[in-house]
Amino acid sequence: MATVNGDNTEIRNKISQRPKDKIDQTIGLISRMKGEMAKALPMHLKRNAERYARIAMTLIRENPTLASCDGYSLLGALMTGTALGLDPSPQLGQFYIVPYGKKAIFVIGYKGLIDLAFRSNRVATIFATEVYETDEFDYSYGLEQKLVHKPSGLADPGKVTHYYAVVKFTNGGYVFHVMTDEQVQAYGRKYSPSYFKKDSPWQTNPVAMGKKTVIRQLAKYMPLSPEMSYAIARDESVVSEGLEEIKEEKDVIDVMPEYPAADEEPESEESPEAQGQEG
């Protein structure tokens, strides 16, 4: 019969020999790759690798569903965002890691798109905002374009009816794009694999995703930085190709893709017919 106050060394040894659970395994993978994350980061952010890794570990602990994802797709989503120089903290909204089945999806946020847009030396200002039903709002396209938005300032402005994004260029020109909330939701349902996931920002922060969607549409008329082109092409995708071959830290940097050339068109997620309908 075992004694309560006896030597617990044997019990402790058995516990220490238990296989690590999925959360510990995933956190261990992130920890081992901190060195390569530093190599992938832009020069001015290389010292942030430790912090980014800690944020990722916290996300895994707070959302165990992420730990059930394939570790390499999770690592791929994390490194895609950090290699772009974006912060993984969900409070900043620059990018998200969303579980989708057994894979982790990289989801760019509207603040991340704005950050990347400013890296083009032809963009002076870019912003996106929502319009509420009590706001004064009017717009028109064509040769005499017009965009007027006067927020009501009410504590309860009602439902969101529209989103719009505006970019002004360094040469003085500008472009804007408007979408109704119905168009934004239809876009999400059709093109976003994570739209119906409860952990998706589409469900937890729908206004932010509305702003992101209208910026993505505006991007068709913008000069894109290589980083923004790459982020749009990778958005809502599983980034794990080749990562299954990782055995050591040095292998990670070899499988990270290069950014497209600055004048290369980003991949479009829409058919030509869909683009034509959206104008």
C-alpha cells in the first residue's frame, strides 16, 4: 500500500515521462524556430522575434483549437505574417491565425494591409471606415466622382450599411471604393474559407473584416508594394508547402517564399466575371 508522505520520486518520474500534449508540442515547435523567425524578419524588426514567439505561444494557450492544427501550417501562418514585418498580437489587428479543420490559416487584417500599402512610395494616404444608417452618406462614380460622409455622432448610430476605402497618391490623385454591408458579407461567404468559423475575425470582428474587404477591392487600382502583393496572394491560405520537411531550425528559412517583383500583379481570388460585376 502506497504511503501519502512517502518518497514521490517514482511518481514524479512517471509524470515526466508522459508524452507531451499537443499544446506543449506546438509551443515547443514555435520555441525551436525563434532563431529562424529572426532571420526572416525585416532588419528593423529582428529583435522582435522573441516577443513574436511569446505572443504565438500565448495565443496557443488561450485558444487550444490552434494546438490541434498541423504544427507546420501554424508555423507557416506565423512566419508569413512576421516575415512581412507584421505584429501577431490580435489586439493590433494586423494579421490573424485562424484554425480551419486541421490546418491554420493566415488571415491579413485591414490594419496590416494599410501598413503594407504605405510601403509603396506612391501612396501618400490610405484609410477605410464604416458607414452607419444614421450617417449622411452619398457617393457617385464616373467622370465627376463624389464621396461625402458625415457621421451622425450618435451614441447608437444604428446598423452598418456601407464600407469605403480611399487612397491618395503622392502625385495628388486619389481612388475610392464603396461596398454595401450586404456585398461585404456575400464576398466573405463566397471567398473566405474561415467565414463561418467561430474563431474567425469575420465573426469576432466583422467591422474590421469589412474594412479589409473594401481595401482589398481598392487594391486593384493601386500601385502595390511587393509585400502587399504577397500578403494578398497568401491571404486566407494554408502556408505549409515544404514545411513538412523541417527537421532543424535552419530548414525553415529555405522554404519561405520570396516576395513577387514590385510590378507583378497579385493573384486574384475572383473570376473575371465576378470582377466585372463588382465594377
